[in-house]
Amino acid sequence: MKKMISDGRMPEALFAASDSMALERYERLEKLSPHTGRYSSSSFNDVETAAYMTPALTTIKVHKKEWEDGAFSSCSNE
């Protein structure tokens, strides 16, 4: 990421595996270059903090219990 910023190649969109990882990335980008520009950001977990982040964080609620139940039932049906 440091090299991309120093080369002036900030991506248009970034993805993180979780909201906590996205929050950390926001902090690091702000420290590296407070004027990195606008970019889209997406992640999973749907934490409340995401609503207050700039640039906005698109976050997806994952229903882990349903995923677990589905995975278990598909494994037990084989």
C-alpha cells in the first residue's frame, strides 16, 4: 500500500475480510497520506461504526449461524 500511494496509484476500491480489518486500514491510510482521495471500501460484519466512516464503508451482515447450520446439514446428508 505504501508503494502504491508513493507512486500515486491509489486504488478505486478496497476490500477487507472484516470490518475490524477495514477500520485498521482506514487508520493506516490516514497516517500514510491524509489526502489519499476517495475510494470505495467493502467488508463483512456490519458493525455500527461503519456508518460513521469516511469514506463510507459498505459492510455486509453475515448470518454465521445460518451458514453453520447449512454447512452441517449438507455434510451430514452425504
